[in-house]
Amino acid sequence: MTGDIILRLNPFPEFAQMFLIYNVLLALSTAFLAPYYLVKVFFGGKYRKSIGPKLGIVPSGIFQDMKGEPRIWVHAVSVGEVNAAVPIIASLRESLPGACIVLSTATETGQEAARKMALSATACIYYPLDIPVVIRKLLKRVDPDIFVIVETELWPNFIRICKEKGKKIVMVNGRMSPRSFRRYFATRFFWQRVLACIDGLGAISETDAKRFKAAGASSDKIRVLGNSKYDALSMRVGPELKDETAGRLNIRRDAKVLVGGSTHEGEEKILFSVYRRVLASYPDLLLIIIPRHVERGRDILSCAAGEGFEDCIAMSDILNGRKREGERVVIVDVMGELFKIYSIASVVFCGGSLVPRGGQNILEPAAWGKVVLYGPFMDDFMDEKALLEQAGAGISVRNGEELQRKIIDLLGDPDALSRKGEAGKKIIRENSGAALRYAEMILQTIMGKIPGSKFPNAE
């Protein structure tokens, strides 16, 4: 009798010791990092919008709008994951017009993107910190029939409590980079128990599937279903967005533009050096830099001046009413502009790749029909790299000198540039369709969960 009571209170007794250790470490790290984040909140303004909701302080009106059946909670940590989630949510809405679909994010930029892009979602909220009392409170209010993890956002307490409450859990667009895999594999004795709580795992590629299996996921739960970001990209590309962006930046349709997207510290200096040398061949070439962390914008403006480019303008100034006149260099220091600006590029360099950061998303410029250049450090995007290189739309360079030569070669052959770019765009279209497959996996998982419910297109 006593054993039955304990089992009901903790349906995973074999996890108890590991979760105790995890929560002790979590408490210690929270106590250690709290002063840093408090300074950020009160003096820098960062996290000010999200800290309350992450601690469970959510206006009750949000929950009153959560009506419908079945109840599906989708979690996308930030902007990239939101991009992957949006077409899946749209597919779910098409099959389940009366469903309550809640989308959560962990970051403020992700929340902003969710509210703008996820028009098929019933509500958008912040994901709670991995603190049991906060999780239980929010889980009770949202009361999902299924919890959907986008990519690889594994928070042990949340997953454990979901399972305790009898909630279904699936992962969609599952990916595991080499760096993440090393961490998960080294501690698989813990993660295999967390992954055992997941009812279905949809992986982007065979490589991702193998890594999840090696990290402890059960092979009979894993399915390779593709990348829903291809669907998202196809949905977002359009001539109106391109014209709007060109107009805002006062750039002619036929202007030659080099875009450095998602750059990391150290890469801007390389780009300025490359740009200076390319100007000798193409004096009208414009340079737009969008750093991965936009708060570095002012530092990059200083770097530009130090490299001899005084004619710079910040995107924040343009949005505040200043018109770009003769400035050759634009530094984007605001969020939400990267995808739009790729539309007006002649050639794109994608950052995080000339420095060891694992690369950044090269699919976004390819969706616009742009040839993408990147450095040797593309560990997190090897499948995407192989796909674009197969089409001729992705080109790897080893250093700034090679980057300069490739840019000059591409600009010197407009027909080849257009042909390669269109081949990349075609690859994006041909790889669409994963969003529907993920939606079907979600529907199939919850079919037995909602008594008497009929879900069209789920079979």
C-alpha cells in the first residue's frame, strides 16, 4: 500500500537520485548566476519582459483565451525554432481548426517573432524556468494534452513533470549538433532517462537520428522526417518584402550588395578588409553587416571607422527617420532584419564560420536565390552545407583571401551567379513538406489521448 502511494507521487523512482542531484546543481547555479541576471534586468533592461512570466507570473486573461480541443503546447526556444514551428502549427490548424495551440518561447526576441509570425497559434507565452513549483503552476493552467518540443530543448524537470501528469511528449525538427552531441553523450546515463519520457522523436536527418540514439533515445521512437524550416522559408519569401526592404534602405534594385549575415566577433574585421579590396574592382559595391548579436552594433561601427569606413549608417538610425544617402556601409543593430536584408543581396557571406562557432543558418539566403559563402567552421550545419554545395549555391572558403576572390568571381559572372542562386532556391522548394509530416506525427500521438475525437488527415 505504501509502495503504491510512493509510486503515484513519483512514477519514476529510478530517476529520483539523479533528479535530486540535477536540482541541487540547478539551485547552486541559480544562486551563483542570480546577481548577474539581476544587474542585467535592473540596469540593462535585458530580460525585463520575460523574467516575470518565466517565474509563473502570467496575467490570467491569457489563459481565458486558451479554448478548444485538443490542447497542444508547442515550445520553440528562440527565433530560429519559431521559424521551424510556424509551418507545423499552420498544418495543425488546418487539420484541427478548433484546437487550442499554445506557442511558448524562452527568449524575448523569440516571443516577438512568435507574436508576429505564428498567426495560427491560439496564444503565445513564455516558457517557465526549470523550477518544479513554477512548472506545475503553469502546466495546470495550460493543461495540454501533448507537449511538443521544437529542435532540442530538453529541460529535465519540465519533461519529468509532464510525464508524471500523463501528458504526451514529442520532439519535432529534432537536431543535435556535434557540440551538443558531445555533451549529451558524455552524460547519457542521465539523458537516456529523460529521453525515455518522450513518446515520439522526429529528427531532421539520419545523422541527427543516430546521435539521438547514441545519446540514449529508443530507436523505435525515432523517425527521420526532414526540416520544417524549408517550409517556413518558402512561406516567407516574396517580392513585396524585397521591395519594402530596398525602399527602406534607399537601395536601387540593380545595386550590387555584399551582405555579411550573423557575423561573430573577429569576422567583421575580416569583412572590412575583404570589402576594401573588392572595392578596387567594384567601387559601387555596398556592404551590409548583420551581427549575430545586435548589441555589438556600436562596436562594429567603431571597427568600421578604424578600418577607414567613416561613411557608415546604423539600421536603428534609419528606422528612427534618418535616410541613407551616400553611405556605403550599413550596420544592422536591431532584431528582425536578417531574413529581409538577404533579399537585396548580390552575394552573401554567412558568419560564425570563419571563426569556430559552428556556422549559422545558410538556408535563409538560399531561399531568396542567393549564392552563400561561408568559412570552414560549419559543424552545426553540415547537412545544409552538403545540400547547397550539391546545387552549386554554397561555396566554402578557408580565409579572407579566398572569400575576396570568390566574391570577385561571382560578381564578374552575373549569369552564373543567377543560375547557382536559382538552383539553391529550387533545392529549398524540393525539400519542403516536413511540416505536414510533423503535424501528422503529433496528431497520431494524441489520437488515443482525446476520447471520441476525430482528427482528419492524421492517418
